[in-house]
Amino acid sequence: MELNPILLAEASADAAGNGGNSIIFMVIYLVIIFGAMYLLLIRPQRKKQKEEKKMRENLQVGDEIVTIGGIYGRVISLKEDAIVIESQSDHSKLTIARWALQSNLTVHDDAPSK
């Protein structure tokens, strides 16, 4: 069985032509994958971080809070990067970092100011 050189040349030309198309489809596929990852992972995480930052900035004296460690307390004083809280059980005072605040349990009425 002998291979025909003309058929081999045509087959290699077809493979080279399809190779260019496959690279374009691979790039499009990667762009779609990265776009989906951005929409499903990065964007919601940034939104959550923005909400947490807003909650920490709007903290007021007297608010009931929960720390990341699970300590419930009431805000006694606010400093630039720290919060002094009073625990609910024995009324001891604790100083915690602002980033250690998990949630604010106090509901504030956000009335629009005119």
C-alpha cells in the first residue's frame, strides 16, 4: 500500500486551515469562562464586601452587635479602627477591631432627610 503525496498535501492543508479556527474558538471559550467566573464569583463577593464596609461605617453607639468570634455586645464607644463593646452576660468591656464585626443587630430607620 503506497501513500499518495497529493492526498497527504491536501490533508495537511486542511489541518492547518482548521487549526486557525480552533485557536479562535479556544480564545472565545476562555473569554466566556472568565466572564462567567467574574459574574458568579468576583462580582457577588465585591458586593458583599461593600455592604459590610457600609455596615461598619454606619455603626453607632448603643447598637447591638455580634463579632466574628460570636460575642454579643453593645457598642460603648467608637474609635477609628477599634470598637469598645460591653458584653451582655457580665457587662465586661472588650475592645475589638472594626474588621472583627460580623453583624449589626440593631435596626435603624433610614428616613430620608429633606
